[in-house]
Amino acid sequence: MACQSVAAIMDEQALLGLNPNADARYRQRAMAYFEQLKESQDAWEVCAQALAKGVYSDDHVKFFCFQVLEHQIKFRHSGLSGAQQQLIRETLMKWLQMQLMNTQPEKVFIRNKAAQVFALTFIMEYLTLWPKFFFDILSLVGVNPHGVDIYLRTLMAIDAEVVDRDILHAPEDTRRNTLIKDTMREQCIPSLVESWFHILQTYQQTHPELTCQCLEVVGAYVSWIELSLIANERFVNVLLSHMSVDELREEACDCLLEIVNKGMDPLDKTKLVESLCQVLQSAGFFNVDQEEDVDFLAKFSRLVNGMGQSLVLSWTKLVKAGSLKDATDTLHALEAKIPLMLQLLVHQDDDISANVVGFCYEYLHVLKQLPELSERQKSNMEAIMLAVIKKLTYDDEYNFENEGEDEAMFVEYRKQLKMLMDRLAQVSPELLLEAVRRVFTTTMQNWQSTSFMEVEVAVRLLYMLGEALPTSHGAHFSGDTVKTSALQDMMRTLVTCGVSGYQHSSVSLEFFETVARYDKFFIVEPQHIPNVLMAFLDHRGLRHNSPKVRSRVAYLFSRFIKTLHKHMTAFIEDILTRIQDLLELAPPENGFPALLTNDDQLFMFESAGVLIVSGESPVERKQAMMRGLLAPLMDAFRLLLTKLPLETDEERQVAVADCLSHAVSFASRTSKAFSNKQTVKQCGCTEVYRDCLHTFLPALSCPLQRGVLRSCVRSFLHRMIICLEEEVLPFIPAASEHMLKDCEAKDLQEFIPLISQITAKFKRQVSPFLQQVFMPLVLAIFEALARPAEDNDQAAALEKQMLRRSYFSFIQTIAGSGMNEVMANQGAENMERVVFTIIQGAVDFPDPVAQKTCFIILAKLVELWGGKDGMVGFDDFVYKHIVPACFLAPLKPTFDLSDAQTVLTLSEVVITLKMIHVKQGPEFVQFLQHNYLPSLHVSPDIAQELCHVLQQPDIKVLKTYMKAFFQRAKL
């Protein structure tokens, strides 16, 4: 098992715990042993000996020893003695020497860990103790494959630690890494490059995996070493020879891409790309259609993309520098790559196509900047358009009923193609419009005999034009006559050719999406509305056999109705009759799936509401129709509410409560139809919504499923406050009383916005009610905040924080509405208690959002109650509590002046101080200068300066001064 000398020192029992299958007791012992070896001054040396002598054959023990060594180098290197540092170097070189003699290499995870330890040692010692690091390793490994493998892995580990830009480093590490790279460039990079060339030549036949590793190293290092060392004839020839070897070609592609991506002078970059392209082309790599290996083409397409983007960047820099001839040459070079890019863009494999979208997009950006397009450029544009149209098309394997990962990837890929289409529109809207029109018209003429993929993409192209062609507020059918007549023609064709009846869900969806996008077309040609309405209402739309189509159509129908309701007067009653069954509340015990989900039905109720309210029927008819819409909901609600207390099964209770909630939500959604012009009162609908309130409010006293029921009724009250205005007021006291019974922090947090909404809207009208409800609400909040919770219960802590914010927000609403009598009439003791909670919120809780609200309240209270004519005794409260709060809060360590939200809080602190000065005058200045500021040990000079700034009229000056004052005070 082990040499006696080492075994005597290493804890064999603990080592057993390193095995992944060991039981917990052994694993804990292994962890404790690991910690012991890490922290000891010299116990770790036993691990070094074990590695140097090859004591253990167990892979987990070897890995463990490297981990212990890694910890010493990473965290304790500077504290090691010279002898110990020498021991680490000797251990690594002895271990490496053993690898050369082994017939089998170590497991990959051990080699990677060893490379990491080599790399860390290099970083710590290369500049000082081990300048011959690479020389020593190369001398030792020679041409031994096992040794070369460790050497290459070490180079990649060094790259990860020193070069990788994705890793954030501390400033001192960045400086050290720069120094390492500079020293390497001077001392060893040419030798390293020579070793890479030797490895690439030596092992390409016998050890392709080593050759691939070496290509990866070259690709990683080329970004910061002298390019001429790599971009020369002998190196490029080797790389190109690798492009013809199946096992090496993908890695060779990646390596060439890194060379192409290296930052350099634009002319040099153009020359490099051109020379590379010539060689690749003459070697036959541009014949993409003859290549069957898609994995290689995926890499090759990335290389082509990189070359194309590099040429675009060179062109941009040359144009900016005014080098027009060189820019023209670069543009020619760029355009010579377009046929290759197009071959890849239309490739049947979407990953290969997606890899050149960046190049294509940037080429179109170049065309956009040109004063006019040549014939060649126009034909390139057309070719890109056709490629986009082809690639937008679904393939046979797309699963519409059960969309998985492949389908999601295609949807993402389509988004990239949409970017290209939008860019095409920016370059030449006329060309795009004409191309889409041609495809669309041809397809629609024969849609019955055309595959669904082609029909769907034709309609989708029309849909995509809506975003690609610039317009204001969807006004596609006014302005530029060329565009409007083309779009109008296509829309007319769409709604009259019968394609809405195509038997495929993707075509159905695209049809309705397009109709909804271009809904303003029907304002120009309203004669098509009846046909499209029928499509929405029958088996093509809301009654389609696909739930996905029905769901989406419900939403699109509501959009269509909202835009065109003025043109629907003649059809309102017919539509309502046809959708009547879609407006039924699905009972909880119904085993059959409804045509629409509850969320979909919300859109249907909203549409029905819009149709009723916006129609030209007399008020009595509107009233009757709205009652016809809402009465079934109320009847069902009453029935279910009597059922709920009788249910004993929890699941049944939840189902009934959800059904009750849906009934309330549907009724609430109908009210969205009302506007400032078409109010509830004008439509004669006040009574039916009052009846809804009478029906729904009893749910608040139901002891079961309180959370769901309270939430839906509360939302309905929010809507009714807006729609019924003062008609809602008689319902509020009883509703509030029920909602304050046995409530949790979350209930209160959701109830407060309702009271705040009433306060802000009705102000003095609700003052008596507010005076009555104020203390019960406040006491309920205090009780909820005082409830004990576990220290580590983050959810409860967050709930309390949100409730505290809501409470302060409520007090702010009352103070801001000028109803100081609401608080003033609560009795001295209660009022003092409330105001103290505001002081506490301003100072004690490190929540800048709540603190800001508290200082807004304090400033308002000073304005309302401060000064000579204010409330008796309040001046004393200002000096004893509000003024100290203005200084103690910002002086707290948690008050972070680098945080934007906290700076806003400080702004309110300053406004409060200013308000105190406005109300108290010179007396306040005297108090600050001679009483309060000295108590904070502020020097007389600073106190005088602060008081001087406080008296200046410009509050911005005071804000800037106070921020600096508190920043100084915290130093």
C-alpha cells in the first residue's frame, strides 16, 4: 500500500474517506484531515513526498495530495521557507519524471489538477525563483507523449490564470499577470512556439489528441504574442494540412479563427484574411455543398464568420481614417466572401446557418452606409432575402403539439433571422417589400395545394414587415403610397383568399397574428370585418381544435375588438350570442376540459364589455346587455358561496374557491371597457355593478380559503373605486372590517393600497371613515410586525419589511392628502405612538425605501403641525426627535451613500431640515449651532458653516453640502 516511512505519518483511516463510496463517518474524517494538512506548517510535506515517490496507487489519494499542495502554493506560498519552496519544485519535477516512465497515463482529472498546480507554481515563482520553468519542463519531457500532455495542459492552465479575460482579477493580480506576459514575450515565447511547431509536426499521425491540445494552446496564446511567430508560411501550412485530417480539422479551424480574431492594423488584417482565404479556396474548402461533416462545417462557418466580421471592421476603420482606396479594396475582398457566406446561410443545418448571421448582419450594415448600391450589391441583398425566407420555413420534424428543446432552438434561430430581415428593411425597404409581395402573392394563389410550411412562412413574412418597415403607431395604411398600397393589397388577399381555413395550427395562428397586427387595415377597408369576425368566432379561431390556437385567438380577438369597436355596432348582439357559451363559468366539478382556460376567458369578458359599452345602443339596452353578461356570474357566485362551507375535502374547497375567484375576476374584467368618456354612469351600468358588490362582499366573511377570496374581492373593489366613484363608498366600511379580522402580514400589505387608493381619490369625503378605521388598521399592523419569527426565516423577514413599507406609505398618503385630522383625532397617546414609529422607521431600519418615505412624512408633519400656529407641544417633539433623526440616520454604518436609493433618502432628510428651518426660523439655527451639533462633537466652525448653508435659498447647495458633511463624518 505505502512506503513505511510515509505510511507512518499519513492517516490511513482518513484516506479511506476519500473514496466516493465511503460512509459519512470516514468522509468527515477525510475532510478534517484535509483541513489539518492545509493549515499545518509542515504536515503537508508528507503529501509532497507521497507524490514524488509514487507511494499511492489510489487515484483519489493522488488527487487529495495535489489539492493539499495547491492550497499551500495558492494561499501560503510567501510564508514557506526557501527549503519548502524548493521541495514543491522538486516534487513536481519528480512526479513529471515518473509520468515519462509510466506505460499508462494518469486519469484526466489528475493530469488536470497537476497542470493547475504546475501553473500556480509558475505564477508564484517564474518572475523570481524559477525563471527557467519552461526550459526545465521541455528539457525533461523531450518527445515523450505523456510528458508533452502535461506540458500542454500546464500551458492551458497558465492561460486560464494569467490571460483569460472572462475571469475578474484584483488590480495587483492584473499587474503581476501583465509583468509575467511581458517577461515571457522577452524570454521564452519563441522557444515555446518552436516547441508547438515541433509537437504539431511530430504527433499529427501518431497522437491526434496531443495535436488537438497543441492547436488549442496556439489558439489561446496567439491573442497576446507576436503574430508573425504563428502567421507565417510554415505554421499556416501545417494548420492547413491539419484541415484535411478528420481528427484535427475542427481544432485547426478554431486555431485559425483565433489568429483571424487577433487585433491588428486594418490593412494587415485584410492581407491576413485574404491570404488565408486564397489558400483555403485553392484547397477546396469553399465547396461547402460537397462537405458532409456537419460538425466540421459548424467550426468552418464560425471561421468564415470571423473572417467576414474582421473585414467589416477593417473597412470601418479605413473609412474612418479616410483611406478610401484601401477601404474600397477591403470592401471588394469582403464582397468576394458573400457567395461563401450565402452557401452557409442557406445550409440545412440551422447551427451552421446561425454561425454566419453575424457576418451577414454586419455586411448589411455596411450596405446601409453606402450612398447607393451597385447591381452586385442589390443582387447580394436579394440573395440574402431569399436565404432568410428559405430558412424561416419550418421543417417536417417540427413538433407543434409538444414543443421541446429542438423547437425552442428553432424559435430562437428565427429571431436571429428576423434581425436580418429588419436590417434588410433598413438598407432597402423597397426591395424587401417587393420580395415579400412576390412570395406572398404566389403562395396565396395556390394555398390549397401548397405545404403548410410555405403557406405559414408567406403569411409570417407579411406579419414581419409590420416591424421591419418603419411606422408610427401602426399607421401602415397612411403616408407612403407605394408601401401602403402593397400592404393593403396583401392584406386584402389574406382576408379574401380563404387561407384562414388552412388545416394547420401554425397557419391559423399566423393568420390571426397578422390580422391583429394590421388591424388598422380594416379602418380603411371595413367591408372585410364580417368575414374576419366569422373566422375569429368559428372553428378557424375560438373553436379551433388546437387549445394553443384557441388561447392565442382569445387574446388577439380582444385586441381586434378594442381597435375596431366603432365599426362593429351592427354585429354586437350577434357576436355576444355566438360567444355566449365561451362566457360561462366552468363549474368546479366539471370533468370536461373547457374550450378556453380561465385566463383566456378574461379576454372574452373584456371583449364583451367593450362591445356593449362602445356600441350605439340606447342606455336601457346597454344596461340589459351588461346585466345579461354579469347576472349568470352573480348567480353562480351565490350558489358556490353557499356550497363552500359544506365542503370537507381540502381539494374540493380549493376548487370551489378558485371558481368563486374566477367569477369575480370576470366581472372585474368587464369594467375595463369603461373610459373617461364612456363612464359606468353614462352607460346606465351603476346598478348592476352595485349588485355585484352586494353579491361578492359576503365572501369576505367566509372562514374557508380566506386568502383567495379576499384577494379577488379586494381587486374588484380597486376596480369599482375607479368605475363607480363615490357609489362604492357605502361598501367600504363593512369590507374593511372583514378584511382586518384575523389577518396575516400579507393580507394587511395587500389591504393598505386599497385604503390608500380611497384616501387619495376621495380625500375629505372619507375622513370620518378613515378616523374610524385608522387605529384598528395601525394596531393590526403593529401586531403583525411584533409576531416572533425564526432568525433565519428570510420569507417572514421580507414579508415584514414589505408590510413596514406599506404602513409608512399609508401614513404618507394620509399626510399628503392634507387630512391631518385623521391622525390628530386619534388621541394624544395613539398619535404619539404612530409618530414614534415614523421616527423609528427613519432611523432604526436599514431599508432606504422605507426611510425615504418616513422622512417625507416627517417633513409633511412639520409643515402641517410645526411653527407658532401649529399643534401645541409639537415644536418640542421636533427638537427632541425629528432633528436627531435627520442626523442619526445618515450617520449609521448601514446608511450607504454610494447607493442611489440611499442618496434619495438623504435628499428627503435635507428637505425635512429645510422645512424645520422654514417653520421654526432663527430659533432652529440657534438650537443646531449651540445645542445639537456640539452634542455630536461637531466643531464650532463646521457647525457655523452648516447653519450658514442651511439658510441659503438654494436647496441643491444644501443637499451637496450635507452629503459631503456625512461622508466626512464617517471617515
